[in-house]
Amino acid sequence: MAKPTPLSGFPELLPEQRFVEQQVIDTLRRTFELHGFAGIETRAVEPMDQLLRKGETSKEVYVLRRLQEESAEGHAGIGLHFDLTVPFARYVVENAGKLEFPFRRYQIQKAWRGERPQEGRYREFTQADIDVVMKDELPFHFDVEVARVMAEGLSGLPLPPLRLRVNNRKLIEGFYRGIGAADPQTVITIIDKLDKLPEEQVAALLVSDAGLSEQQAAQCLQLATITTSDTTFVERVRALGVQHELLDTGLQELAAVIDGCSAVRSDRFEVEASLSLARGLDYYTGTVFEIYMVGYEFLKSVGGGGRYDALASDGRSTYPGVGISFGISRTLVPLMSRGLLAADRKVPSTVLVALVDEESRPESDAIASALRSRGISCEVAVSAQKFGKQIRYAERRGIPFVWFTNADGGHEVKDIRSGEQVAADPATWTPPNEDLRPQVLTVSTSSTTEEI
RNA sequence: GUGGGUAUAGCUCAGCUGGUAGAGCGCCGCCUUGUGGUGGCGGAUGUCGCGGGUUCGAGUCCCGUUACUCACCCCA
């Protein structure tokens, strides 16, 4: 077979990279479960009408068709999901009778989109979602909870610092209504373009498309400039002198989220109220989130979410929800391809048991078994090459220890990093804790290497 | 979908106005006789993306094609 070329948009990781991804997934899972979130996995496919509702036609859905289908158009009408929210909403309705509400769930799975790939944007990618869904009415404190849980999970990851930006749809909609905007939804859509278009252009759009006066447009932009890492945004909004009931509610809610996140705030995880944040999607009704990776703003948001008053509906009941998703592939793949993130070994093995000759393989296997029985990953040398070659084999893979057996049956273990070799007993020898598993190495922008 | 760029050894890349395919790193062997890394010496690398054309002769020029890649759009 000729050497296959990589498929654009379908990233594959090397073992030392996959280890990091797996570790990230494990960390998130542990945090989510610590907070009582139950894991689910939904099927990879959904009916096309589910995928295409809410005008999501821009998502470039991959359609599934059997090879033996009679005609190209005769497919079953199913496609791969492009996010985890749509399948989750369907799952909730389908299993409403069996689920307990409020239902906290996490879901770490792949999703697919046919859009043109670019750094940080792939056709097959993994994301981690948490959501809380309720029947009829979802208490507001869950908005605070999902932010806190995701923040806690992400803070434990070997990533550059992250920034959670929070805003509230009620706040901005109330503000826009308060200044007399007739079509707040259009204003929101235009304001969302602030990070792409210069202010003047956004102002012009507000006048031409949203029917605002120049005075009103200026007020909207003034609101959008407000960014604070505490609740002082409330005073600054008040100072603009706009009055509306919805604005009051929004201010109160956003302040509650910002306050509620104070415990998870650190130098590796920033939380800010950002009143320019709108998110283009129209189904958000209150809190909205976006996550950015500091120093990697060109990737755009690496996570996002918010509250939906109608996440799902079965005609009789509506199911409001609030959640956040985080792009695992989106953050990890760019870091890895730049060589900034990988494990320090290509294999899990902590020890390579050397082989004296083929006849003594059972002895080497026995040593390996003794080590494994105590949780130490190890492998036996492939063949009885010269010890120098066996050591080199370990070195290439990053295996830190090589185990030797003397002619008289004594045992010695060598730390090939230091060269130190000491007598050891397979029944009791234990490596330093940090050598038991591969370590994640990150290279920060100041190009210092640190272990996390 | 629109517009650029690229395709040569395992990797990163050179290869001029057409004339027998190159470097660095890595890999293998020996120096080193069963304990690696540093050093010295030696060695192997290849459908020059694919197809066609021009030419005595094409990695090089022309046409086509495929893949990759960057930007726009959009999002995790």
C-alpha cells in the first residue's frame, strides 16, 4: 500500500499525544462526576430533521448512506451530529419518563462538521459538554453551577490560561429595549460582530439594519465596551441611565454568575463580565458564555454555551437547560502540532525488563509479572540484543528504568536518565511516584518546560 | 463555497536559464568483545504527488488532476 496522506480535518494523534488527550478527558470526567453530573453517550447519528431544525443548515452536516442503497437520494435521512446539544435535547425528550429532573449530564464525544478545516477547526473533533436540564422551569442558580463546574474542570488541564467571558441576554435585550430599539434580536446579532468589524462599521450597521438612531447606536457600543472582572459592571451600566425591567433582571443574574465564580478564579482561569458578548445563536435566553485561550485568541472561542429556556420540547412540556461546551480537539491539536504539549514517553511502560538470552525469557516474564502485580507498567525486551541496544530501545521510548538480572540471579534496576544502577527486589521495588505514569510536558510561550 | 500557496529521503528542506538526485537531522553498522547517551569512521535511503504534453533529454517548462495548506465565511 502506498503511503496514505493525511485527511484534512481529521486529525490523528501520536501515542504520546493521545495520552495527553486521554488525561484531559479523565480529568474533566472526574470533575464532572465529582459534581454529580452523570455521563451519557448518544449515538453518532440523528435524523436529518433534528439536525436541521432551528435553521442550523449552515452546519454542513455529513449525511449517512448505505453503500447498497438503491439510489443516492434514497438514504435513511440520517446524518452525523455536529454538536452534542442537539442529540442531548432529543435524548431528553425521548427518555423524559426515565430521567430524574433536574438532570445533570456530561458528555464527551466526537462531533462532525463538513466545513473547511483550519487550525483549531476540524471536520471530526471531540468536545466536552455539561448541561443541566429541568422540566418547565430551571432555577437560575444552575447558571452559576455549570460555570463553576466547567471552570473547575478546565483549571486542572495542562493548557495556557483560559478566560471565561460571561454576559446575559436579558441584560442587553433590556438595555436595547430601554433605549427604544424596536428589534433587539437584530441588535444582538450585529453587536456579536464587534470582534470582527471595527466599531464604526458596527455602528453603521446598527443604524442601517436595526433601525437605530446614531445616538442609540452609540449607547449600544458604550454598553459593549464594559468589561469587568468583578460586579462593578453593574454601576457602570447604571451610569448609562437606561431603565428597563429586563435590564434589572439581567444585571442581577450576571452579577450572580460573576460572584459565584469568584472561588474558581485564578491566574490560570479568568472570569469576566463582558457586555459585548452576544453569541449569534438566537436560542439563548439568559446567561451566555464564551471561553478563550489566552495567547490563542486567533482560535476564537474554544468553548461556549448558555441558557436555553426551551432546550427541548415534546409539545406538552418544555425543558429549559443551561450548559457549556469545551472544544478538546480545538485546544489540544494546535498546541500539540506546535510541539508545545505531549507526554514524556511514547509508551506507558515504566520499566523495560532486559533479556539475557531467549532461554531465560520465562525469568524475565516473571519479573515483569511481579512488577505489574503492584501496578507498575512494564514490558520485556523484544530480543536478547546487547544490553546497550536494549537500553537504547528504552531510551527511544522514554522508558525510565531497565531491569537487569545478574548471572548469580541477583537483580539490579538502572535509571537510564541518571545512569544510576542499584540492587532491587522485583517483589518490593517501587519507582518514584512521578515515574509510574507518563508525565505531561507543556512548553509555555517563554519556552520553559514544566510538568503539570 | 471564493481566492492564494505548496507537493523532492523517515523529518525539515535545497536543487539556478532543462543535462545522470542533494544537505542537515534521524536511521543502520563498526570503533565498543553483553550497559545506551558524547565522539570518530563507514553505510542505506527516493514512483521528485499523479496523468499527459513540449524536448535528443523534464524534479525543473506547459496543460490537466488529486491531495495538503493559508485567508475569507462560520463555529467547538
